[in-house]
Amino acid sequence: MVVDFCLSSCQMGDCESILPASEGEHHVIAAFQHLVRVLGASQNVNDEVKRLLNDLDSHLTSMTQYTHLEIGKLSELEKKFKSAEEKIRRWESNKSIIWDSGPMEACEYMKAVGEIHKVQEGLRSLPVNDSRKQKELLFQADSVMQIAMARLEQELVHILAQHKLYFEPDYIPFQSGGYDFVYNESFASAEDNLGEETSQGESVAAVYVVNLVHPHVIPHLKSIANVMFTSNYIQEFCKAFVNTRRDALDEYLFVLQMEKYSIGDLLTMNWDILNVKIKRWVCVIQIIIRVYLASERRLCNNIFEGIGSYSSACFTDISATSMFRLLNFGEAIAMTPRRPEKLFRLLDMYEVLENLLVDKDALFPEDSETGSFLKSEFHNLFKKLGDSARATFVDFGYLISSSISTDPFPGGGVHHLTKYVMNYIKTLTVYRDSLIFLLQDKVADNLSPDSELHNENNVHCPMAYHLQSIASHLISNLNNKSKLYRDDAALRHVFLMNNIHYVVQKVGGPELRLYFGNKWMREHTKTFQNHATLYIRVTWQSVLSVLKHDGKGTNISKADFKEKYRAFTVAFEEIYKNQTGWNVPDPDLRDDLHIQTSNCVIQAYRTLCETRSPFNREKYIKYTPDDLGKHLLDLFQDSPRSLQSSRRR
């Protein structure tokens, strides 16, 4: 019966599967082997059975030897485990940081973790996978490894937190945008300082990589990453690494004073405050993309070098939240109501995103769903800002046309609206390339070959079309405002002369002349000169008619002389009283007007004073020609005066 069992076992191949369940069972195998040998020596079995029994004996011999080897290996693994476990558990209750205790301690701890990993691999490689002792030892090794991995996570977070570095933004060549264009009554006082600004100032010209953690801890971080990767705890490493670095980026945004706002906060924010926030955003997004994220990308590449594609995934997870926060800010600005002063900020934002397109594409991988979505949102914001800027610019001309005044502008000087519009469009030329691109589809259908808005140098330039259109809206509005001087035609001409002269003066500068051309300049120079001529005619024509001498020869009667001088003096003093309070702010224009006035008035006055008469004319002359010339210089000084001269005796 025993022979039949042995033979059937060998024939069915069960010999290879007969393995001991525990180290004590090798004695059973030895007894079974002895029985097989006895049966093989029996004279009652044939040759075929003897051959099979010999094969079984050989197999049982090898099994006995193999079992002894496994027992020895298990004992060796247990010894290694106990040694490594002691080193790891020694730090379990120690609250101090291993890497702060010196390189030797850290090295010993990492060696111990490596030993535990080898024990795990050795135990899993043993074929005696149903051994109770093997299972117990493997469970213990797994438990100690969990303790070690949790400790390494703590060490990782501590090293990243204690050794993080921030660069000073002052070292980066950037500044916020130029002057702000908010239309109000105080705008005039700042007018002379406008027009010299730049758009968004100097920008971060190229990628500038810095150390975000101290270089001497990079090897420590890499060793932790490698050990946790080898131990199949790389996901835990990535989670701890990403969370810590994400917090560092959030903290840096706080350092840069880029607070977190909801879209509702930004939509309801006071413009003066929002304006400052936008300027800061323009600077911050450059620093974050070209400096911080470029540096973060390098850090991730260094840490995850040689351990798979974790670098890109971790970098994307670190940067995504803050990038979406910056993009959401831009989305809210693009959604806010259009207003003229917002245009410059919109163009600043548009241009900075345009400059960052290549850098953004280089940072975020295409194979990442989050990275791909982030790049898509970046492009969407870029387009929305461009659309909003274009619409705001196009609306500007209509806003000028709708600017209504109910009272005449005091003194006939340069209106605030004129200063605002001309300095506004002068500054727009800084954004020439962006505006030409944004406006290129908005011109062709509006221009006819004979349009006065054509420019001999820029026939098809959308900037020329729109800037000339804005100037046309402004001059039309000024004509309407001049009608508010209902009872004073002379002041109406002074007002138009001043304002159109100001427009021509601004257009004649290097920034705008290219978009208006010489023909436009000549036409509008002639316009303001015509208003100066009309002022002379309206103001002095009736006065000069008084000075005309209708008598024969050069003699004049005493009565005629007295009447003419009395009428002239009254008229002149009234003009002096009114027009000293009028304002011609440009000194050259004022001098020209003084010269024209003197040429037509002083000569006529001098002629009357020098007429021959049989009486003493000096007795009736209140102002000599020289006095009159000096008084005429007081006109248009924006300072009302009254003549106090006494009658000559």
C-alpha cells in the first residue's frame, strides 16, 4: 500500500509540491525517505518500481537539503530585521529631527530602512509562502517599514520648511505701469507731467532660476525620494512634497502682496484700489512664471531625477492652484464694466500674458490633464483681455461724444476733456503693436478711399484711423461746448483757439504725428489761427471803428476828440476788465495773440493821438500808446484786473 502511494505520487508529479509547512516537518520527510529506501532494497519489487523508488529517494534527499537552506535563510533574514528594526524604533519616540542630528545619524537610519526593504524582498522570494514564521516576520517588516516611511515624510516636510529660500523681488527689474487716466477736475493740474510714461515698465526679460531650497539639502531630499520610491511609498512622498511646496508658493504670493480675492470682491472694488491690484498682478505673474515656477521646475527635476515621470506631475500639482488663482484674477478684470481708465491696465495685462506664452508652454507638459487645462485657461484669458481692451478702446470715441457740459468753461482755457483725451491717446501709442493687432479687423469696413481719416503715411493703419476718429469726436464736442458762451462770441473763439491749438500741439509731437500726418496738421493749424483772427475781429472791430477820424485833413474838433477818447477808454477798460480774466495758457500762443492785438489796436490809437488839433490833447488822453501796449500784455493771464489810471491834467 505504501509502495502504491509512493509510486502514484511520483507519477503524478506530486513530489515537487511536497514542501514542509514548518521547519519541524523535515523529520517526517527523513522518515519517509528511510521507508522508500527499505522498499527499494526489497526483493519483492520489479525493476521498474525500483527505478521509481530511486527517483523518489533522490528527490526527497534534495528536498531535505533545500529545507535546511530555507530555514537558514529565514534565520538570516530575521537577524537582519532585528538589527534594522532596533535602529528604526530607536527614533520612534525621539521627537528630534534625524537630519538635524548629523549626517551619520541620517545615513544609519537610511541604511536601516534599506535593510528592512531587503528583508521584505527576501521573505517574499522564499517559496515557503505558507510558513507561519515567514508570515509573522513579513508582517513585522511591513509594520516597521510603515513607521519608517511616516518618519521620512516628517523629515521631508521639516527639511523643505526649514531650508526654503525666497528671492527678493527688488532684485528683479520690474515696476508697475505708468500714469493713470481718470477724468476729473484735478486732472488739469497734472497735465504737464503726463505723456512721458511707459506702459508696463521694465519686465522680467527672461527666465531667471534661483534656489528655492538651500542647495546642501538637495541630496537629502533625493535620498528620501529614492528610498520611498524603492519601498513603493512614492505616492506618499509626492503628496507630502507637493503639499509643502504648494504652501511655500502660497506664502510667497502673500509676500508679494497678491492676496486671494473672489470674482465678486474684484467686481465691486473701488477703482483706485483695484488699479493698484492690477499693477501688482502684472508684476507678480511675471515673477511667478519666469522666476518662481522656473525654479520650482528645476527643483522637481533634481529631486525626482531617475525615478520616473513624477517630476512633471508634482510640479503641475504644486503650481496649479496658484496659477488658477492668478488667472481667475485676470478673468474678473476682463469681466468688469468697460471704462476708459481701465484700458491701460487691460493692455498691460494683455501684453504681459503675450510675453509669457512661450514660458508657460515650456513649463507645463502637454500629457498632463491639469497642465493642458491650465494652458487652455491661460490662452482663454489672453483672448478675453484682448477683446475687452479692443472694445474699451472703440468705445472711447463714443464716450467723448457723449460728454456733456451745462456751463461754459471758465476763462476759455484748455478744457479738462481736451487734456485728458490728448494725453490718453498719446500714451496709447506705447501699446502700438498690440493695438494694431487688436484693431486690424475693425477698420477696413469703415474707411472709404476719400475718408478724411486717411493718413498719407498710414492709409491702412488701424491706429491712425481710430486716433484720428477720437480727435474728430473731441473737436466736435469742443464745438458744442463753445456754444455755451452764448453772449460772448469773442470768448467762444478764444476757447476753440486754445483747445484746437492744444490738440495740434500734442499731435505734432513724435508720438502722434505719425498717425495724423502733415495734411491733418496743416488743416487744424489753420483752424485755430482762424479762431484767433475771428477773436480780433469780434473784440476790436467796434472799438477800432470809434478811433476812425472822419474829418478833413488831419485836424479834429475838440468835441470829436473828447467823444472818441471817452468812447474808446470806456470800451478798452471794459475789455481789459473782462479779458485779463480769460486764459490763454500756452505762452507762445498768448504772445502771438498779443502781437496781433497790438498791431491792429496800437497803430490806430497812435494815429488818433497824433492828429493835429487847435487844443491841448494831452489834457484828455488817459492812456498813452505805450501805456496801452503794456495793458494789452495783461490780457489772457487768467487774473481779472481793473485799470486804476487817473485822468491826466
